[in-house]
Amino acid sequence: MEQQSKIALITGGSRGLGKNMALALAEKGTDVIITYRSRKDEAFEVVSAIEANGRKAAAMQLDTSVVAGFKTFGNEVSALINEKWSRSQFDYLINNAGIDNRSLINDTTEDAFDSLMNVHFKGVYFLTQQLLPMIADNGGIVNLSTGLTRFTTPGYAAYASMKGAIETFTKYLAKEAGSRGIRANVVAPGIVKTDFTKAAREAFPDLEKIMSGNTALGRIGEPEDIGGVVAFLCSDDARWVNAQRIEASGGYSL
């Protein structure tokens, strides 16, 4: 009898880190559902790349800042996995979707703060709540944090604070979902060369050089440095890794 494929759902999987996570998971034999907010064409390019390598994939629209839409999204996920995989549950949830909104504490507006909160903490909390019953026993959750919860870079106080909340939330998830064998872990990237950090790198031309000089491995990250860590956590090889924060920063600020 053919073994049932594992299914991972990745928010924000149309580009950057999320895209690389999707490709890395597919390479390891996991089928993938990705969400996108507005980049539909890019999302379906990722789907096509995964399908070309023999795995099943799908893309769904989702704005992770709008909690009111999560119940409908959950119903759509249920219908999709039933139709495409003949299943009622999926195996791994990766909360990756994110936005950047850099500002010093004195310059942070309430609107900017709320935007970060809605995507990086409130959205993650309530989307996980909505989807948790649909995660199969012995599955897993991977939440994305940031190296900025350990080291500091002026301008990221609000963003890093939301991610600090995510790290605490993940421990509670691990405790509360542990009775079902569901693991919850955090991946905390350092600076990675993606669209997410493009504005900061353009605003500070020496940023990459400075960050590379403070990194033990002598460079900043590439998306390919993160996807494999997530793929590992979404595998049986990581079955005893739970409630952990794994920083993938190349050894920054040691």
C-alpha cells in the first residue's frame, strides 16, 4: 500500500523565505499548500515548480492580518485537502507570512504598530487557533521569529517585540498540543537577502558589509539557508525537537 504523503501549509509562500521553504519541503517528499496575499502569479509559479518535480501543490489567497476571514479560509482548506488529497487533515503548519515596517521607537505610529501586530502576532495566534483541529496528530507547527529577539538593530523594536511574543506563544503551543503529539518550534533567521530586507539594504548601503563582518560565517543569509531548517523540523528526523528556538543567522553577534 502506498504511503500517504505529508502535507504542509505555508503562509506567505509565493516568494522569499516562504518560497524556499515550499521548494525544500517538496524536495524532501512533502506536498505543499502555500498562501499568498496579492502575488497570485508568483504563487502559481511556485506551485508549477513543485508539481514539475512530482509533488502535489496548491495556492490559496489569504490576508493573514484579517482574522475575520480565517473561518472561511479554514473551510476552504478543508475542502481543498478533501478534494486533492482525500484527507480531512494536513500535517504541518508554517506561519511565515510577514511585513516589514522599520521605524525608531519615537517615530512609530499606532497604525504601523497595529499593522505589524495584526500580521506577526494576532494573525498567527488566531490562524493557528483556527487550523489546529485540522493538523493531524503527530504533526508540527513552525513559527517564524527573528534573530532580532536576541540582538538589536535600531528601528525594529515593534517588529522584534511581536516576534518575542511568538516565541512565548510557541512554548505554550508545544505544551497544549503535546497530548496529540504535535510539536511546535521557532525558526529565527538573521538578515537574509530577500525582498523583505531590500528596503533596509538600500537605505543603508554598508549594511550587508557590516552584518557580514559581525557574522561568524562571514556573510548574510540567502533564502536557501532557511528552507532546509524548516524542512528538517517538518520531518520525523525532528520528532524529539519541541518548543525550541533555532536561530539560523550564521553565528551573528557572538
